[in-house]
Amino acid sequence: MSIRRTVQEFVQRRTLLPDRIDSLIAGPGRDVRGLTVVVTGASAGIGRESVLQLRDQGARVIGVARRADELKALAAETGCEWHTCDLSHQDQIARLLEELTEQGVDVLVNNAGHSIRRRIVDASDRLHDYQRTMALNYFAAVQLSLGLLPGMIERGRGQFVNVCTWALHANTFPRFSAYAASKSALAIFGRSLNAERPHPGVHATNVHFPLVRTEMITPTEEYNDAAALSAQEAGRWIMRAVTHQPVEISPAVLRAVLPTIDLLSPTASDSTIASLT
């Protein structure tokens, strides 16, 4: 294994502690049995793995995605419930909410997302790329969250788990400006909800993932040999978010180092992230 890859894997770790010690310090967290969890983007990648792990621990899970065949297969494997929905369309989300508001949802995992790797100068005639990325990554998550929030407040409990990105800690993400902007908006939405405290039992957790090897990164050849979390590892991050309900989960080194670099020299921060993406 090359030194570069070893470093990449090291900085992607959620904690610098050995897993066993980290688990002992954190404790088991809450029992997910009996919780009703909605996972968007459930047909593949992080979403699918989250459904598998949540169901394995006894949660009631409702998977949401566009592909009915994939959801049917997931339901056959795990016993989860499912709904098809194209989250880029507000009318379909509204119909989905009519179903979900009657289900007593305890946790919403805002995982569905779309990513585009393109320089800004090459997108000068592609405003629609930004519009559709914001529609799915931000506005869909907000519409679902706003629709489920009143019920959570009424029941006195609820959690929104927002899938975000590590690059937000650097305030820059060259070639991923649309994706990063949408995830930054979602992260601010989650933190603002926590600050406003609509109810002591309702809050959000932002999960700032490093690179995860899923279908989303397949078109980017540069990532074929890059260090990345597996979907199974990413699913464990989601489980940690649900069981321990922290404000944020991030790669420990990147969370500590990137804001410092950006504070001391924004130009250096831009150059550093550009070399990684």
C-alpha cells in the first residue's frame, strides 16, 4: 500500500481511537427497536446499507427511492416497507408526505443525492445542473423535513440525519461547486434547527462523509484507485448518528485541520482541496 493511500485512509477515519475503545467510551446509544426510520435514496449505496443495518437492529424502516424493482428486492431481503418517489418533483414529495405523516416517523435520513464533477467555467451554459442538484439535495430534504417536523414536535421526539460532505469544513470544493453548495445549505438547515430548538426532543445530525465507494462516484475515473469508505462503513456512520444522536459526525482529522488551514490561509485551503478533488 502506498504512503499516499495510507494517509488518505487515515484522514477519512471518523475517530482516531481504536474502534473497540471508541465503542467503550461512546456506549451502546439508544435502542433502535421500535423506531420508525425513513431512508431516502434507499435503493443503492449508503441508503441501501443503512436500511440493512437498521433492520438488522430491529428498526421499522421505510425506504424511499425511484427504482421500484430495487426497493422490492430490498424489501424481500430485509422486510422493510417502501415507497417510490422522484424527490426532484415537489408534487411527488407532497403525496409521499401524505403517507408518511400517518406513520409516526421518528427519524428521517436525508440521504438521496446527486453529484456533478465539473469546473464552473465548463458549466457556463448549464444552470440546470445547479437547479436539479439543489432540488434533490436540498429542497427535497427540506420539504420532507418540514412536512414531518410538526408530527415530531407533537410526539416529543424526532431526528433528521442529513448526509453532507467533508469538504464543507474547508469552505471550498473545486469541481463540485453545485454539490457542495447544496450540502452546505442542508448542513446549515440542520444546525439552524438545533439552534432554534423547536422541541427538546427534536434535533438534527449532519454526517459529513469522506469519499464513499457507491454508484455516485463510478463515472469519475479519477476515483477508481482513491481511498474511500465502503457502503457498509458508511452505513455504520448512519447507525452511529441514529443511536447516539450527535450534532455532527465527521472525519476526525479533516474536521480539526481543514478549518484551521482555511482560517490561516484561504488560498492555501483552496489549493489543498483542489489537489484532492
